[in-house]
Amino acid sequence: MAALSQQRCFHHATREAVARCLECRRYFCRECVTEHEDRLICASCLKKLTAGSQQRKQRLRLAVQAGQVLAGILVAWLFFYSLGRILLLIPTSFHDGTIWESADWER
């Protein structure tokens, strides 16, 4: 295996390599590597590492949205159930039309 000073960048053949990616084991110049969690890795490996966390965030977001939909349905059901119970408590004399008959209207 050749020394790091004799290696060339995987993406830029004219540039001298300054680091080796710990994930894919290729050599890269300064512009092609980045530090992630105290390690130097290339952009393609960084993309692979962060893709897993993006999927977890997306699954969590979908779970939260599903929970919000279920909570909304529950609140709507409770509202209409309570409204129905209140309407059932109204006495039948209110419904038979006697409330609308008034002495003021007959004059």
C-alpha cells in the first residue's frame, strides 16, 4: 500500500489526497471530505449515513400526522355525541309547538 502523500484524489486526479474516507476506504482531497461525528468521510458516504436518519424522521412525522388525524376524529365524535345527548335532554313539551303559541301573537 502506497503512502498517503503518493495518493491522488478519487474525484480529482490532479490533486494530492489528504485523507482517506473511513467508510469506503478511498483517498480524497480537502474539498471532497468532510468531518462527521469526529471522522473524515466523503460526500457519498455521508449521504448514505444520513439517509437512515432521514427515513426515521419521515416515519416519525407520518406517525405524528396519523395521531393528529385520529385525535381530530375523536374530538369531532365527542362533540357530536355530546350535542346529541344535550338534545335528548330537551323536554318534549318544547317540541310539541306550545312554546310558539303566545298571547302576543294572537292579538
